[in-house]
Amino acid sequence: MPPSSMEQPAEPFKAEQPPAAPTLTDRLARFASGFIGGPLGDHAVDPPRRRYWTPIRVILFTGLVAFAINWLQKYPCSAGGWVDWQQYTNACYTDIRALWGVEKLNEGAVPYRDHPVEYPVLTGWFMGILGQIAYRIGSVAGTDGGPIFYHLNAIVLFICGAAAIAILHRIREDNRRTDLPGPSPDPALVHSRPSRPWDAMMLAAAPVMLVTATVNWDLFAIALSMPFFLYWQRSRPIMAGLFLGLAVAAKFYALLFIGPLLILALRQRKLLPALQSTATAALVWAAINAPVAYLWPESWMRFFELNSERPVDWGTGWYVVRGLTGWERLWDSEFVNDLYLVLFALSCIGIAALGYFAGRRPSIGAFGLRGLASPDDLAPRLAQLCFLVVAAFLLFGKVWSQQYVLWLIPLAVLARPKWGWFLVWQAAELFYFISFYGKMLQVSAEEEGRGIAEGLFLAAAASRWIAVAIMCALVVQEILIPRLDAVRSLPLRPKPAAPTPLPRGASDPAPAATP
């Protein structure tokens, strides 16, 4: 029989590589895997045959466990009527329960109409709708609606958190570049790398999620902001702008995403998609805010007035500098406002320059082009610049509430999905969280021996500031040296080879010689 007839049919080309295994791509994950048998082996089946516990199910289950722990941690404060400063001794304080009375939700008040609210409109509506439900249930049942209000908020916020985790998983499962504007990005950069679905575990298992998930309504804004990255990644600028507008209407920090978006679009010389997203976001934000601003202008302005009038808050960099130096000018909120605006503006200018110029004229020896899809892949990623801008806003801002860490976590996962320094930063945040309540107890109880010393609190606040600053430095380093970036340094997906053209007149390749 001719040798050619014995040839087996060619195996179809597989465009997909197995997902990147954390135990092979992350040093800390590799070390930790030693306690359960070691990293993924050469002969392991990837993906495994047992398909029920897929990455997304494992990650969501981990997130639900974290949310359940948070619920238990806050439970002692859910009933209200805090005595002997139990909200501080148990570290279970939550704005959600405290504002039930402060915002007059316990009287059935409608936010903005009946009482000014210190939050952006969409968060005010979120609060008001659940407040009305809790108030009416409490009235019918003849009981206090406060615990009902807290638990309703916790359930909805946990759903928001699970949605954010699932969307982050979807972004990393796809793993396209998230900074390539236009409906038809360079095909060499689309689907150019193995997926990284396990990156979403960093959000689900973030240690601070155990204690800050329901301190405020930030998970609601995060759940609205994550689809912005997903739809921008999929070259759908209108949908990206829709969710960006919703996110800004819930918490203003998402407004900071627009600068990096425009800088990268300007770099790629494709401004139209970025302008479409920005215009859509502005229209959505205006549509949500306009009715409230027209009907109850004084209540609507409360959010903006409060932010301009607030003094230096606990745990900020300004508080640390004032505590260490005794500089009296830092008690002046107007002076701090001006200084903050100058420093933040300079930071934004530096980040814009970094985003526009980084990698424009790469040196192969310095930057390491090996493994990159094309020279265009040297452009910074959108999430990297967004992380830097939001981090600068917190580092130089005069308000840095404990739950603001939730703004940074998903951005940090997208910008730098490495467990090592991420956990160091989380430890610093936990240290600050515990110290904050010790300081609140020391200030409120007015009893000698309760709470912690001022020096320890300053050390905790400084450690958080330094940890975030180092995270920023590491992100900048990976922008300048792309081979260090865990996302861009992965090997490319294999591309199908172009078929070899046959000689004219040939009907079949010549049979291979018998060995």
C-alpha cells in the first residue's frame, strides 16, 4: 500500500491555548501550590475533564464565602442602638445602618425631595428605593425597619459584587487589549494571548473584602464601572459610555477613567470611539441628574458642597504629614484643597505623558519585544492608567474613607495581576482598618486606656499610603518595561500557518518517502 494512503488525517488546528495557570505564571501562587501538591504538571489535563467546578464557579463560590464572612462581621451592628461604642470595639460600623436615621429613611423620607443626601444621585436612588421597601415592611410588621434596611442593602450589594467578579472574569477570560479604540482594532492584538480567568480570584478573595464590602454602597458603583472595560474591550463604545455614565452617577471616581481613555485614543489617532463613549456617558449622567437638579437644586448641590467643605479626613496623607510635622496650615481646608488640586493636576499631567509617550521608540534590548504581538503592544493598557489616576486621587486627596480601597482592587487586578505585592498592600489596608476603629474608640470613649495611641494610627495610615504608592511605582515600571507585565509578557496564541501553494498542475502532494 502506498505510504500516502496510510497517513492519518491532519489534526485540526486549535486556536485556543489552555488558560494561563497561576501556579506557572505567578511566583507566590507557585510557592503556595506546594502545600497542595505543587504547580500544574506537564501531563495535567487542562482544562480538566471534570467540568462542574469551572474557574468562574470556583471564583464566584470564593466570593460568596467572602461576602458571607462580611455579613457575619457586620451583623453585631445591624440591629442599631449601638452601646458602649460596640461599632468600634467590634469593628462592625457601616454607613448603611448609620444613615438609616441620619438621612431620615426611618421616617419614610424620599432622598433629595424630603432630605438632602450626601451622595451622587444614582446612589441616592439606590438608598431611597431600598429605604422605602424597608420602611413599609417595618410599618406593616410593626418593627424597626433599620435591620431590614441593612440586610436588604447587603443582599443587593453582594449581588453587585458577584456581578463585578463575573465581569472581571469575562474580561480576563477573553484577555484582549482594553485600550485599542475603534470598531476594528489591529487583528494581531485581538485574542493575541492566552486567557487569564483566574485573575478574577484576586477580587473575590481580596482580604479587605471581608471587612469593607458593606461599609458603604461602593460595590454598586464598581458593578456599574466594570462593564465599561468589558464593552470597550469589545469595541462597543456606546455601551461602554452608557455604563461609564451610570458609574459616574453612582460614585464620581469613575469620572477619572475618561482622561486615560482619551490619552490612549489620541495616541492611536482614533479619537472618534473615545469621544462617542465620553459623549454617551455625559448624556446618561445628565439624564439621571437633571430631574433631581431641576426639582430639588439645593438637595442636589449638597454632595458638591460637602466635598468642598470637608476638612482633612482621618488616615489621609495630609493627616499623616500634619501629625508628624505639626504644620498648622493643614487645618485650613481651603489651603489643603488648593494644594491637593495642584498635586493631583501635576500627577495627571505625568500620567498623561506616560500614557502618550511610553514605548513609542522602544529599544529591543531595554524593553524586550520578544513575546509581544507588535510594537503597538508597547502602548500602556487602559487599566494601568486608570489605576494610576484613581490612586493619585486617593494619595493626594483630603478624604480617604476605608471603603475606597474597593475602588482600587478591580483596577489593580486589571493593571497588575500579581499576588505578591497585592497581598502586602491588602495587609496594610487591614492594618489601617483595625487601627482606624482603635483610633475612633480612643477619640469617642474619652476614657484613658481605650483605643490606640496616635503614633500607632499614624504608622497604620502611613503604611497604607506607602503600599499604594509602591503599587503605583510597580505599575509604572511595567508600563516602561512591558516584558514585566504579566498580561503582555505571555506567549502569543498560535496562529494557523498559511497553506503552501501547490505547483501548477499538481493535484496532490508527492508521497513521503518510506523511512
